[in-house]
Amino acid sequence: MGAIEKKILTKDYLTKSNLPASDYVVNPYVGCPHACKYCYARFMKRFTGHTEAWGDFIDIKYCNKPINLKKLKGKSLFLSSVTDCYNPYESKYGITRNILEQLVDADCEITISTKSDLVVRDIDILKRLPQLKVALSLNTLDEQFRSDMDKGSTVLQRLKAIEQLHEAGIYTVLFMSPIFPYITEWQKIMETTENIVDEYWFENLNLRGAYKQTILSYIDQRYPNLSNEYSEIYIHKDNAYWADLAKTLHEYCEKAQLNYVNFFYHDELVRQKMNKNS
């Protein structure tokens, strides 16, 4: 795995959420060895003091305080917002599993999002959480593109994990995130998975900060035929592609009677929630 490990003590696993769809979040780790090239959570380094490259460090969070289940009653909880709770170090430390064991009697909606097939290790606990959704992130069926973008589980491993979760009776979500314009083969992904997925989530590729140029340079090198299209979307701020795709996805899902949520305007919703809470 190779990341620099550090054990840290946190006062509380629960954190109030700025995400529009959850009241609380739990981040069992700081940093993420999946090292996604497009990861927005890189901004965390400004607050944690890490000088290592994103993906090269992992802080393992311990907490002596039990999770306050009364605080969660009637609320929603998301694992995780700025890390992957099933990153490779979870197999070594089991922090996420310990947290889930504490949540078995919680009266709240729980959502887990991951890029790792390690989640199937905890099917025994997940089956005991009645208000649970488990989302596997998948934005391509092309293993080369996947490996260029992240160090998570392979495409086939994620598809198998979705199938195993579904067969275990767990509400499964395929989180198509982030959708890369003209690259993510969204319809083929849905045709491949529609029998093992209960719900689809869609999120567009947002580019900001240092990784914006990283992605655009990658497109120039690997997909030069798309350079102009990416320039229109991410340099000239033309949102026509996303508006058209949102309409197409809506029509496709409605016709196929598929459950779905479109998070294309996620950033705007986050800002609205932050302003409401301020």
C-alpha cells in the first residue's frame, strides 16, 4: 500500500454535514490511498498540515467516545465525504467495521459510498442496518481508463461487489461519478447493471484547483480528439453538454422505470445548505 500511516485521536466520529442529502458524516480516515486524480477532497491538506502528495498519507482515526445514537434519531448519516471508508487500510485497522457495529441500533438513514469491493467483507453487519444504501462508484467499463484515474478496486471487482450486495438483499446504488464528458459510457454501464442495481446516482466531473490542469493535460495526451470539447466545458464554462445529458438521462431512466438521483448541481446545493446553516 505504501502510504505514510499515522494514528490520531478524534473527539467524535460524528460531524455535522454540509452535504445537501445528509445531516451527519463520518470520516474514519484522513486522506485516501485511492488517490483519484479528480478528487475534490485534496483541499483537506490545507487544514491537516500534510505535505505528502494526495494518496501518500493516511491518518487512522480512533475515538474513545461511543457514537451518540440519540443524536442520529430520525437523521441521515453518510460514510464518507472526504475519504473512502473502505480504503485498503480498512482491511488492516477495521475502523469502519467498528463504527458500523455501533450503528446497528441507530434509528437513522445510513448511506455508504465507496470505490472498493472490501465493502462485501461487512455484509453480515450491513444486513442488520434496515435503513441502508450502499453506493459503489463506477464511471467506466474501461479498465485502462479506470486505472489511469484511481487506485480503487478494478471495474470487474466493483461489478461483482454490487452483485454480491444486491444478492444479500442490501439496497444497492451505482454512483456514476464523476461522469467524464464523451468518455463515460453511461448507457452501457446501465445496461450492464440494471438487474443488480436498485438506484443510480449521476454526478458530473467538476474541475477546480490544481487537479483541473492535471485532468485537462491527461485529456490532451490520451484523448486529443476531445481537447476542444473539454476546453469548451471547463475553460469557456459552456454547460450545454450537462444540460443535454441531464435531459437524456432523465428520459432514459423514466422510460426504463429506473430509480435515480441527478447530482449535476451538487455544488450549488452545497452552497445553499452552507448559507442556510451560517
